[in-house]
Amino acid sequence: MRLPEIKKTRPRIPVLLFLLAVLPLNAEEPLELGRKAFLNNQPREAVSYLSNALEAGGGTKNDYNYLGIAYQQLEEYYKAVEVFQKGIERTVPPHSQLYFNMGNNYFAAGDLQGAERAYTQAIAQGSSPNQAYLNRANTRMKQEKYTDAVSDYRYYLLRVPDDPQRPVIEELISRVEAFQLSEAERKRMEEEQRRQEEERQRALLESVLKSLETTKGDTVNLEADSEDVEGFEMEFDIED
């Protein structure tokens, strides 16, 4: 006797549970692809994946750093700044690395004031890279803020005493301080020349005034002569 075959049936998975199981994987996939593209030095692919994934929600501070640096590699500096700003707004502090990278992009774009502000924010976060002091010093040098720049250079060397660039930085500090001294001496000499010129002009005015005083006698004579005409009367007869 042949027994009837029992067909095997697959257990039915509720649609809702299936979606819950699949959606997180689909949401994570673009991030993973973007990270891999960035680490493989493929900035355009990284931008394509990461920008869409981050706008959809989620992502970490590292993901915003990856996307911003990818834009930086493509020389789209202000887009990079926007990404770092969004990362600051959407993630939990500290944001020292995001601010630091923002400063680098402002600097690359030629916005020195923006770069200085960003580096200052990175330092204020309390966990900034040591490079933030060096980069801010360079930014201040370009703005001719020499005293502040030297202060940053010195502090950087305290934090990174074995930096291979130390001799170059120390020479730069020396040159800046020598320039400041010569500039102070130049201003002192200019001030002295200005004072001497003022004295010369004052002496000339006094000389002119004295020459005018010597003509006073002539003025008195004219006044004396005018007395001779006092009492002169002219009568007019008015006929009716």
C-alpha cells in the first residue's frame, strides 16, 4: 500500500517581521559601501554612497568625516564644510576632529578667518589634535597676527617636542620675533621723525609770526594819520 506523500511546506514568516529583519541590512549597506570606497581611495564613489546614506539618517562621526574628506579630495571645499557642520549638529560631542577637518577645508578654500574659527573650536573641544595648534598658527601667520601665531607655535612644540619640523618652527619663531623688533624700531623712528617734523613746522610758524609783528609800527602810523581827518565835515544843502 502506497502511503500518500506529505508535502513539505515552508513556514510562513509574517511580513512585518520580514521587513524588520531586512530593512536594517538595506539601510546599512550604503554606509558600508561608502566606507569601503573611502578607504580604497575612491572619493566619488564614497560621496555617492555616504551622502545618500547620511541624509537617510544614521551614521557616525567617522562617516561624516569620511564624506567631508572625500569632498575635500575632490576639491569641493565648501561642500566638505557643510558636511562637517551637519556632523556637528547631528552627532554627540566632542566634535574636535570635525572642527579640525572643517578648518582644513576653509584654509584650502582661502577663507583664513573661517579656518581660524574652526581650529579654535577644535581646540576648545578639549580633545583636539595637536596639529590644530600648528595649523592655527600657520593661519594666523598668513593674517599677519604674528604674536598669536608665535604663541601657537610655542604651545605646539610643548605638546609635540619631538616633531621633526621643530628646527624649522624654531627658526620661524626667531625670524618673526626679529621682524617684530625691527618693526617696533621702525615705528619708533617714524614717531621720532614725526615729532621732529612737528617741531620744525612749529618753529616756522613762530618765525612767520615774528615777521608779522615787525609790521606793527606801520599799522600804528596809518592809524595816526587817520586822526588828521577827524572833524572834517561835509555839508549838504538840500533845496526844497
